[in-house]
Amino acid sequence: MGVHIRNNLRIYRKEIGYRQHHVAKLLGIKNTSEISRWEQGKLLPGTMNLLKLSILYQVSVKDLYVEFIDKITRELLLQEGEI
């Protein structure tokens, strides 16, 4: 089983009252399976779609992927200390 990246995509989508098919249509995606994989953490959205989601949900990218970005930040700080 692959690694799942925890996120808040589903939470913010539901807060604005959208269903997956609304988000897919707004992003120009043909079906909801991609949105579902993003929300389940099985796949990361591309940069452009990530930015669009941030705008659509009116939150920062960090708010969408808090734990993942915190993990990356810790790893970078550790590597920075090794330089």
C-alpha cells in the first residue's frame, strides 16, 4: 500500500458546500476520480490545480496540506543544519 498524504481538501470543499463534480468542472477535470484521489491523499494535485484549489476554497496552500508542509519544513531545516 502506498503512502497517503494527509490533507484538508475534503474539509474545505464541504465548508463551501461543493460536491466533487463541482470542483472537477471548475478545474476543467472530466471526472471526479482525480479529485477523490487528491482528497484521499493518494495523489497530489499539480501546481496549477493546487493554486486554483487554494483560491476556490479561500485558504492558503499550507492550510490545505498542513502536516505535509510541516514535514517538508522540518526536513529542510535539518538539512540546512548539516550544511
